[in-house]
Amino acid sequence: MDTVDLPPVRGAGSAESLLPGQIRTALLWRSGSQIVAQLIQWAATFAVIRILVPADYGLFAMGQVVIAFLAMLDGYGLANGLIRQKTVEHRDVRQLFGMLIVLNLALAIGQLALAPWAAAYYRQPIVGDMLRVQAVLHLTTPFIVLPYALLARAMDFRHQAKANVAASVASAITALGGALYGLGIWTLVLAPIVLFVIRGAIMTWGARSLVWPSFDFRGAGPVARYGGMMAAGQLCLFLQSQADVAIAGRSFSAHMLGIYTTSLFLAQIFVAKFVPPLNEVAFSAYARMHHEPGAIGRAFVKGLRMVMIVAMPVYMGLAATAEPLVLTILGEKWHEMAPVVRLLALAMPFMTLQILLVPASDACGRPGIGVQNGAVGAMILTIAFLAGAQWGPIGLGAAWIAAYPVYLGISAWRTLPVIDVSLRDFARAVAPPALAAIAMALIVGLIDRGIRPLGVPLRLTILVMAGASIYAAWLYVFSRPAIRDLMAWCADNR
């Protein structure tokens, strides 16, 4: 097809007035679909983890370092540049599609070239074999990124929701079937490919974005420059998120690397699976209101409060119940994960706050702030990982706790003035759920000491129920405004 319906950017009314309606609807579609998709994937993932061995996950993580490095150039920054534009012509869409095709074809070729180097670095030939097959992921990316940009401009996350759920179901079936059939580590390679293909096909259909690409990039300078700045920020994010695996992959055994990376997966479930879709909606919303003084700051504080009310009990509860949770869900062969999960969970609140800062400054037209913060964070975290790796997975967990508060402090100091949020407002949004969650974790820890003779599943059930009750009671007694804010938000979305 040679035409595409571009989503309009309406000018009637205040952009901030969209919050009670369109933005919340988008948030529910995007986050709701993410919850459904993740529940499906988790059911399959945890089943597969029980079938495979830690070494499989360690080897897979080695290849993911290369994929993550190349993925920072996959074109999402260009998509965000298109989202921010006031008007978009058909030619702009064709140019974006052309740029995405050129970029991702080059990335696929680059991954094929890097495969033998990665295998040599990790001393694992199978890593090179996996990377050659996984190069196909880049070829599907243009068919995900282009419809993402068009749908995000329209604040239409309904079609994305359908694509995410359908792709998750297909990927989960593939993963579980592959593990049961005995494919071993290749199960971890095949499932993401199915996920990308299905998601790209459904999103392209939903956005009607199958246009004829244009490779004449004249006039695309603003989008390209913005995308380049975003890619620089992604480079810093890559260094932050993959430096630990790159360092540990060289010195740890595949088994111990699998213990660490699976611990990180469990600790990062909320921040990695739920916060990014929230940020997608936030960026689209902020981009519409960045001309209104103070609007982004007010929206940021509201969103921050809601996210932390949900996130803090997850993290503190995970820290308090790490041992029975790991043994119940993953089995005895993963018991070495428990102390690592506990340490990593304590660092996740700082990571969540850091990630939430990024879309606000980007939407203000200041992506350089995020890039500079990311560069500082990459340096701090890499130094911490180099030091911590000497003590194995436990040392890396301690490195997270030592480095992330420093990183967050520097980022908040640089970002909050740009988005017009005071440190006091930032702290007031975070403090009530943080105090309630910390109190919950301490009390749950005391309860756990008294019920250790019980079976592990029963013990976990008691701790989860006690933790939920304690957290809700603490908020009700000491932080009723936070509960009122949450209830008001829920009431607006009935």
C-alpha cells in the first residue's frame, strides 16, 4: 500500500487536560496489555527455567551483550523524533521507514561480523552460532518501530496491546514447546524471534504502516539529529545494563553467570517489564504538553507517586521473601540465587526513579540531559562492577547497591530543574510508599524467622499475605493522602 493515515495532533484545549481521559486510557491499554502479556510470558519463562540449567542462561546472556549493543541503533530514537513533531507528512513516514530499513540491515550484517569475535572473547563457540541466527531480529525491527511511532503519536495503545498479547502467547508456546522437546539453549533463541515476527506483523496491520520506503533522506535532518542524540543516550544505557555481564562473562563460569543473570531478571521484573511501557505513554503525553509551562513537572510528580506506590512493596517484598520465592518458583537447583536477588531488589527503587526521569527531560527537548546523566551512570556502574566482580554474583549485587544511589542523586540534581520539579516535591512523592514498604519488609523478615519450620510454599504464602496487609495498613494509618490519590486515579478510570 502507498498511503497511510497519519494520526492527527489536535490543538483544541490544553494538553494537560488530556490527563483525565486520553492519557489514562492509553496508560491502561499499554500497562494493562503489558501485565497480561507478562503473566503469559512469566508462566512459560518460569516453567522453562525449571527445565533448563543455569549454564544455558549464562551462555544466552553472553550473546545478549552484542545484541543490546547493536539494538541502541535500531531506530527507536528516530521514532521518538517523529512523535515530537507537530505535523507529519506522508513523505516523513516513508523517510523514517527507509532509514529504519537501512539501519537495521546494517545491524544484521554487523552482528554476523561480530559473532566470531564474541565467541572468542567468551571462549564459547556456541555464542557465535546463536548470534548468527539472532541477526534476523534486526530485520523485523522496522515493522515494529514505524507503527509504534504512528500509534504513539495518536496515543493509540490499543493496537499495540493486541500485538503484545498475541506475540507473548506465541512466544510462550514456542519457549515451552522448545524446552519440553529438548532444544535446550536454542529455546531461548527461538522464542524472541517468534515474539518479534508476530508483534511486527500485527502492529504493521493495526497502524496501516506498510508504506513504500523512501531512501531520499533530504529534509530528515531534525529527526535524524534527535534520533542520534537518543542513540547516544542508549549507548550509555547499554554500558549501564550490559557492563556487568560483559565483565562477569569473561571471569565467571557459565553456571555462575546464569545464577547472576537469572537473579537480575527476577529482581528487575517490575522495572524492566512495567516501567518502560509507562515511559512510552509518558513520553507521548509529555511531548504534547511541553509547550505549557509547568505541565510536564506536575504530570511527572503525579505519575511518580502512582508508580512508587506499586513498585516499592514489590521490591521490598522481593528482598524479604527471596529465599522461599526462589525455591518455590524455580526449584532447589537455583538456590544460589536467593542472596543475590535480595541484594539486587534493594537497588531497584533507585533504578526505577532514574528511569522515570528520562522521558520528562527528553520531551522538554533536552535529550542531552539524559545522555550526560547516562554517561555519568555508565562510568559509576562500570567501576562498581569491576570492583564487585571479584566476589562473584554477591559482589555484583553489592555493586548495584553502592552505585545506583550515587547515580540517581546526580541525575536528579541535573534533571529536576529542567522539568520544573523541586527536590521537596520529588521526595514527598516517594517517601510515603518507601517508608511503608521498608516497614513491611522488616516485619515480614521477623515473621519469616518464626515460621521457618513450615514448608516453603506455605511459608511464602503466609509472608506474601502478611506483607500485603502490613503495607496497606501502614499507608492507611500514616499516608492516607497517598491512598486517596490512588483511589481517585482508579475512580477516574472506571
